[in-house]
Amino acid sequence: MNTFLADVRETLVPERNGRHGPLPPLLLGLTLLTGLVDAFSYLVLGHVFVANMTGNVVFLGFALAGAPGFSIAASLVALASFWSGALVGGKVGSRLGKHRGRLLHAAALIQAVFLAASVILAALAGNTMTEGFRYPLIVVLGIAMGIQNATARKLAVPDLTTTVLTLTLTGTAADSALAGGKGSLSGRRLIAVAAMLVGALIGAALVIHVRIVLPLVIALIVIVVVAATTRLLGRSDPPWARA
């Protein structure tokens, strides 16, 4: 239990001179963002994810089989948009990857542009989503989340991929003492799961009970905070910023 709590504390409030510095809580923020955005996309844009590409591949299979409520076009557009965003994120990582602070700052700013576009589109659409707004929203959100996923991959903070939890959940069981493992990083892994759950819960509640644009507004605020924080803390070229 002491190890678990220490891991939780180190993830939420890491030491400034630690190996990853402030990156763990910032990436938790991006994990929360993923829950918000995927709640919006699934509930508003119709059985499609813009961050969880495993889900979209499965949905594409459902659509090809003729299952009602799933769209071949929407799944393909989401996959292509995410791939394009990952390409952009990869290019940014290739140029700035030697300084993790500058990398996250630049990637977050680019992602913020696409999230801002999504806020505008969702606000114009109102609570009635038409095809004319649906596909542009899938495109801009897919690109934004592709950028985020590529950036998190380049930053390489263990168990904080921000968009995928399958391996994270596997680690909580496979590395546990019950399985004969050391149980390391279980606190961080469970916090990552909780962050996405909370994001999805908030996003769904806002879509269903308030206004559909609000999850995207919160996601935009989160990414701006991440960009500003990374810029501020990474200025002095601290040890955690070096790849």
C-alpha cells in the first residue's frame, strides 16, 4: 500500500528534478482530454471514436457486416484523420524530440488549433448535428488526437500513452504481486484509467444534460494549460526535458 500511494503521489506531484519532471501530471491531463473528446465523438458524431482507433477498426468491421448504427465512411474518415495527425506529430517529434519540453509545447499548440476549430464547428452546429458538421468535426478531432498520440509516444513516459489503456490495464494485473510480479507503477496505471473515466463521465454528462460543445471547450482549456505549463517549466532546459 505504501508503494502504491508513493507511486500515486509521484505521478500527481512529481519531483522537479525527477526523470520525467512535470510530464506525468501533464499527460494525465491529456488522458482526461481523451475521455472528453471520445465521449463527444461517440455520443454526438455517431458510433465513432476520434482517439481510440482500436474501437474504430472494430466499428468498421461492424459496419462492413451491415450492423445498424455504424458507418463505413465515418470509421474510415476517423482512421485517416488520426493517421494524418500522427504524421504531423511525428514530424514535430523528429524536429523537437531532443527537448521534451519544446516538443510537448509545440505539439499542444498545434493540437489546440484543431480543438479550437472543433469548438467553433460544434457551437455552429448547436444540439442538432448534421452531416455538414459531422464529418468536419471527425476530421479536426481525429487530427488533434493523432498529434497527441504521436507526441505521447515520443515522450515515452511509462504507462501514460494518453489514448490507449489496454496495455495499462494489462500491466495492473500481469505485473501484480498476485501474478508473481513486483506490482510496480500500479498507482500510475490506475490513475491513468481513472483520468480517462472521469473525462468520459464529464463529457457524457455535458453532452446529455447541458450542451454538446462543452466537452470540447474543456478539452481546449486543458490543452492550452498543458502548452503554457510546458513552456514555462521547460524554459531553463531542466534535466527532464532532455530525451
